[in-house]
Amino acid sequence: MSVMLEKETKVNLQQVMALANRFILAKLPDRFSAGLPKSVAFPTRRLWVVPVILTYPHVGIVGEVGMVAVDAEQETVVGWTPFQEMEELARQLYQEKKHEIEIAFS
């Protein structure tokens, strides 16, 4: 078994979150944003996996609806949960927490 040597990446945690948020905002409606990225090492490169979270004002985080993958060397989004799946999960989470969300707005 071979082991990849750790090396510095071009982007840090804050840069990854900013990149993921720009991607999310360009592709999904409001209320979706980036969560805390996690670094994942592959034999050939390092990726950041960023959860996509559903949030509401006065409520906060409602839940996680998907993921965005950011290439740490190329500084680009290279993968994501299909948007339709994220939107469907967001609808399900809204229904599950509808009462809490509506109370926050009343």
C-alpha cells in the first residue's frame, strides 16, 4: 500500500468556503449556503468536500442537503450533488421543520 505525502494546498478553509458559496449562490435559490469544508486526500490529489446546508433567517441551519467538491490545487468546483436532489431534500426538510420555521417568522 502506498501513502501519499502531505503537501500544502493552494487554498485554505476560508477560500474553499467562499468558492463553494459563490458556486451555490449561482446555482441554487437563496437559503442554501456552504457548511464547514473537510479535506479529503486521494492518491493523486486533495479535494475539499463542502456540505450544502439549508438555512432560514431567525432559525439558522435547518439541515444538510448535499455536497460540493472543490479541487484544492485547481481552485475550482469539480463535483456536486445534483441540484434537483438538493432542492427536493430542502423541501422535505422544510416540511419536517415547517412549524419551527413558521414560528420564527410570526
